Amino acid sequence: MSENSDFGSGPVTPGTPGSLGNPGHPGDFRIEHDSMGEVRVPARAKWRAQTQRAVENFPISGQRLERSHIEALARIKAAAAKVNAELGVLDKETAVAVQEAAQEVAEGRWDEHFPIDVFQTGSGTSSNMNANEVIATLASERLGGGRKVHPNDHVNASQSSNDVFPSSIHIAATAAVIRDLMPALEHLAVSLEHKAAEFAEVVKSGRTHLMDATPVTLGQEFGGYAAQVRYGIERLRGSLPRLAELPLGGTAVGTGINTPPGFSAAVIAEVALATGLPLTEARNHFEAQGARDGIVEISGQLRTIGVGFTKIANDLRWMASGPRTGLAEITLPDLQPGSSIMPGKVNPVIPEAVLMVAAQVTGNDATVAAAGAAGNFELNVMLPVIARNVLESVRLLANAARLLADRTVDGITANVARAREYAESSPSVVTPLNKYIGYEEAAKVAKKSLAERKTIRQVVIEEGYVEQGLLTEEQLDAALDVLRMTHP
């Protein structure tokens, strides 16, 4: 069983043949029942009939809820039990047993008892009942003496899958963004900023349309990358207030049927206290259950961050291309052999991995957008797949950000002479001469420089622009100072 995750967002490992989810012998079963009749359940399983039905109904992907999602469900159950006792819905002894059982689930001690596939009923009812049943079984064991805690009547008291499950998604995603992704992005931004300072005077040719442009410094480019990452943090922070709104207390359709007065605010306050997250009650419970716009928004921000990662990783690959026939302006750390047939070949493996992460996040966002549009009247019916994709995107981006910083950016070195050679040999350095000899004459200089493989300075002297008094040699030298061009 897994240790306490503190809202770690890794996936729960699927069951294997002979495990709880797939007993090896007929005698390894017990009989449970629900409103539809009797069900055979693995003898050692903490779940009951409704979970078992879902296991049998949805053998689709082998992917289960993320660890952080199970934890979020358990946090809700613990908070609800406490508030229900305070409001007279549950007796104190039952509530305490439920709280303690839910705490164990939140800590990851019973993850193997959450076997249901992500691709299940769209409301997440199966996984909500899975949590209810496991917690009810654990609480019953605590009470002893033949006392039974009921999954619906006790653990799910004052709740519905329709408000609990979307709330659990928002809690897990809020935790993952705040605790995992934003610190990882900060870490990457700092690494890029350190390189921006280190490369502040490393002049190189700028490029637009993949063609030579006026000079820039390598530091300016890295400063741009750092800004992309920091803007990603800003985007996440701006979306957090809506992501952290919870529909808890709306129950079946948003009206709050079967909840005592004050339940919603009290449960959310309790979950916020337990998690340290900035959780708030939904301003409109009908929006909060019928739509998933807040999580669609955060998924879009994750996609934007992934797009930024793509730009950064591709630039690093281009600048490090070579070592002989590419640009070779920078050198990336050598991490592993790059070919099974070409000895000595080394590839930009971390940037490539980052590009794949970005592609996956883009795909995940497309799924979230499609699923987010599946709000029919009072309920969105694609909740589990929304959860799976958003939580995976956060996890992948956080891991990729740290890897990119630690195993690539921190070890980058600049090939200073090569970069400057490119800058000084680029025809685009003729641009500052426009004000002396005009655009058309400068274009002629650039084309002759390129055709005859001469420097711009050589061509200007040969063509007699200095002799004609259009500019002095001092002005020519100043105009062709490539580092000065980066700060006009």
C-alpha cells in the first residue's frame, strides 16, 4: 500500500490477476447485496456491491483514479462526517469512525481497494460509491460489535455523487497546481534566469522565419524563455479562484436537497482547514454542477504552458544542433548514448521528452474541452475523464519542468566564438547602415557580402561609401558593433 501522498498526483497501479480485483479461486469471494440484488465480491476487498458491479461493467483501460483524487474524495467524506455530527445528522460515534477511516484512505493506506476504471459512469457515481463503501467497511470494523456503517445513509449523508465528485476533482487539481506545478515552474524560471544573466553578453545572430536577423544576445533569448514560464505561473494563479470553487452542498441538481442548513459552507471550511487550500463555496451551484468551465479554464492554461515548453525545447534543440553540421551555438549536457548504430552520437533527450509531454497535454486539453461541453442541464456527465486528463497534465508538466531545469538548462554552455561569428557574418548586420546609405544601397551591400563571402565592413569600404563621405570609419565601426546592436 502507498504511503501518505500529501496530495501527490501519481496514478494508482491497476490490479493484476490474483489480486483483490481478480481473485484466483472461487472460494475467495463473499456475497454482498445492494438495491439490485446479490453480488460476489472478493473476500478480502473493503469495497462492496456497487463497486464490484462497476469493476465488472467497465473493464476498459486499466487506468484508475489518480492518487490525489482518491485523497480528495476521502477528505470530503471525513469533513462531511464531522459536520453531519455537529448538525445532528449522524451520531458522534459513527461520525468519528467514518472520519478516522476516511483519514486512512486519504493517507493512501487502502489504494488497492479503489479498482474502478476511469472510463465509467459520467458522474463518477461508481468511484464515489467506491469511497463510500471502503470507508463504511473500515468504519464498521472500528465500531465492532456487529454495528454496520452504511455507505449511503452514513458515509454519503447530506451528499450526492453530483456535488461530491466534481468537488473532489477541483480539490485534487487545486492541490496539484499549488503544491506541484507552480513550484516546479518557479524552479525552471529561476534556472532560465540564471542562464540569462550568465549569457548576457554572448552575442549571436537573431533569427526570424529561421533566417538571419539582427543580433541578439543569448541572455536575451533565455530571458524570454524565463518570462514565458513566469507568465504561465501568473495564468495559473489567475485561474485558481475559479478552480477552487466547490459545488459541495448542491447534492443532486444544485438545490441542496437533503442537506441541513449550513452544511455546504461548514464542510468546505473543514476541507480547506484540513488541506490548507484556498477552497470556497460555488457562487452559483447550478453553474458549478451543470458546467465544468473552471476546470476547462485551468486545462487551457496547462495547454498554454505546454505550448511554451514546446517553444523553449525546440529552440534549445536548434541551437545545440550539430556538433559539426548544425548551429552548435550552445552545448547541452551529455546524458546518454543517442544511437544504437552510430557510435558517439548524443541527442537532446530531455528537450525531446518535454516536447512529448507538451503534445500529451495538448491532447489532454482537447479531451477536457470536449468533455467540458458535455454538461446536460444540471450535470456534466464526463467527470472522470476530465479528472484523469487534468491531473495527468499537471503531473507531467511539473515533472518535465524540473527535469528540464536540472538535467538540461543548468548544464548548458555557450559556444561564444561560434555564436559571435554567426552574428558578425550575418548580412542582417547591415541594418544600422540604412540611416547612412539608405535601404536600397544597404541591400546591395548585403547581397554582395553574401555572394562574395565578405564581411559587411569590407564591402562598404570597397564600394567607396566612406570615401564618398556618407559615413566615417568610426561611424562604420560603431554601426557594425554586433553587441551594441542588441541594445540600441
